[in-house]
Amino acid sequence: FFFQAEDGIRDSVASRGLGDVYKRQAYLTSINMKEQEQFEKYYAKWKERKEQYHTLKQNEAIQKFKSRMKEKYFVNPEERVAKMKEIMEYQLAVYNMRKKLLQNLQAIDMGEISKDKVNEMDEQLRKINDDAGEMYKVSIKSLVELKDNRHKEALSLVEYLKGFLLKNDAKLPPGMTFDKIIAEECQPVVESRLKENNELLLHFDKYLEEFDNRMHEYSKNIVSFYRFIGETYDQHKKEMQNLELQYQLAIAKLADQNEENMNKRDSELKQQIDSLKKSATQILLVERLSICYASLDTMNKEYDKYEVDLKALIATQEPKIVQRYQTFELTLAKHFKMEEEKAKDRIQERLNKETEEQQKLLEEEYLKKKEAEEQKLLGDAAAKSPPKGKPAEKPKAKGKGQAEIMPSDVPKLEPPKVPEFKSPSGGLYVVEFTLEQLATSLMRTEDEMERKKKIDEERLKEEKRKEEALAA
């Protein structure tokens, strides 16, 4: 017969009873529990791996963002490099235009130079400067726009990364949020890149402004230098024309006076001759003939006086011309930093004083060098510690004949002699500052000249204070 067990499982073999059935149930339950444990174990491992995967994806995304922000596209874009190169090339072109203009100004013959010609050059220079300033302004604006666009792109990448992190949903440490990750990991990179770009543009703009202002001021100084020459020539020509006009007017006036006197004497002589013709007696004839001769003598004397006055007028004209030319020459000589010969002692005194100051600085440098070397020797001696119980040896004093850096060993500077200059007209001048020094003074900006002025004032005050202290 067939026995149906409680579990409803039929078997071909004879049933062994309910105990066997329960054993089999326990066995199956044990297997199920093991499988459940195994499943939970693998599931936990899978969850851990999944969290690790999402964390890796998060870190990879952040690292990719940082790498992207380090690319040339954000650090130093090709567009910016090309634009800056274009600006630098234009800057060189502007420099060459200014240089050519100043060379044209220099090429003008000194006798032909005038204020109008210099002003014409100055107007061309002003146009060059205005065009350059406008071009720099537009170029800097385009660089700023490029910088702002790159920053907007960086912020867009931050937003994209934030969306990815939220979607990725990696497990975060306690107290950490995705906003905090963005704020700590990404935002500083974006801000740092923006700061770098701002500083670069600031320095570039400052460089352009300083270079352009410097070139503009150099050009302005040179043009002003030549404008003074042109104004001096114009004034000289005007005064020479006035002098010539006054001379011609004086000659004309003298000639008019002489002609008026001659006409008057001639009219009187004609009347006397008519009277002479009407003489009825010999006595009257002789008397009137004497009067005619006297009138002729008067006319000769007045003509002689006219010649004397004319020669005196001519004689006074030459010294006036010479004096006027000497004044003109001295004005230009002073403009070129030259003085009259009487200023030679004063200039020589200044050169002597400057040489003394240079000598003093040279000696101070030698003394500082000597002191540094002595300190080094003492340091080396201290580093070489002597054996125990043996006192350290002091550096040996340099004996006679040994090399020693002392002021007496410094080369003695000799003050230069005051150069002299003889003009084509024979005028003798002394050169206070050489052409090289003059050119250097033209290559200074207003700020530099102001600083130099303050330094010179302070130096003079210090010298005066020392003199007063010595006198006391």
C-alpha cells in the first residue's frame, strides 16, 4: 500500500515515519538559511562595491574637472596669446612710427626749424598716441570679455559636475554634502583661475599703460625740446626783421631829412640866382654872388653832415646785429646745457663735488666688502671647533704687505675737466652737462623728474645741515 505522509510527498519506498519527514524539513531549512546568509553576504559585498564604484566615479569626475581647469583653454587660451601678440606687434609699430617722426624732426635743418613745423610734428604725434590709446582700450576690452566668457564656462562646468554628483549619489561621510564638496573641491579652483587671469590682465594693462605713457612722455619731452629751439629761431628772425626794418626806416628818415634840406636850400639858391641876374651894379652883383656861394657852402656842409650821420647809423647797426645774435646764441647754448665762460669755476666745483661723492660711495662699498669677508672668516673659524682643552685660534692679523681692502686701496677718481665749446661765430662756452646727460634727462617721465627733484632737494638740505653743524 501507499502511505501518504503529512508533507504530501509520495515515495516509492516504504515510509519510515514522521521523524524522518521532520529531519528532512530541518535539513532543507538549514540549506535555505545558509543560502540566505550567502545571499546577504554577497548582497552586502555588492552594496559595498557599488558604493565604492560611485565614490570612484565621483572622485574621477572631480579629478577630471580639476584637470580640465588646468588645461591651456582655461589657463592661457590661444585666443588670448594671439591677441596679446597682436597688441605687442602693434606696440612695436607705434614705437617705430614715433621713432620715424622724431627722426624727421631731427633731420630738419636748424636754420629752417620753426615753431609751426614742430607743432605740425606734434600734431602727428598726438594722433599716433590717440590711435594707440584707442586700440589698447579696445584690445583690453576684448581680453576682459574672453576672460569673463571662460569664467562663465568654468561655472557651467561646476553646475554640470554638481548635477552629476547628485545623480551619481555616492555615499558621503557624515556631515558632508554635495554642495560642500563643490565649495571645497571645485569652487577654489575656479576662483583661483579667475584670480590668475585677473592679475595677468591687470599686469598686462599696467605694462601697456606704463610703456605707452613712458614713450609718450619721451616723445613729448623731445618735441618740447625742439619746440623751444623753433620758438627761439622764430623770435630771433622776428627781432632781426624788426632790427632791419628799424635800420631801413632810420636810413629813410635820414635821407628824407637830407632831401628836404637840400630842396629847401635849392629853392633858396634859385631865388638868390634870380636876384643875382637882376643886379644893376657891380657892387650889388658881387654881394649877391657871395650870398650864392655861401648857400652852396651850406648845401655842401649839410650833405657832408648827412654822410657822417649815415656812416654813424651804419656803424651802430653792426653791433646791434652782433649783440642780437649773441643773445640768440646764448639762449640756445643754455638750452643745450652750456654756459658762458665765466661759469667755468662754478661748474668745475660741481664736478669736483660729484667726484668726491662717487669716491666716497666707492670706498664705502670696499669697506662693506671687507667687513663681509672678515665676518665670513670668523664664521669659518668658529665652525672648525678646536680639540677639547685647546683654545680657538684667533684669525691672524694681516701683516705688512698683505692684501687688505681699505679706502687707500680704492682707485682714486679724478674729477673731469669742464669741456669747452667754440661756436661758429667765435663764441666760447663751457659745457655744464654733456649731450649724453642731456639725452638722459629727456628720457625721464614727469614722475621720475619729480622724484629726482625731491632727491636733489633732500641732498641739498642734508649738505646744508652738515655745513651748519660744522660751523657750530
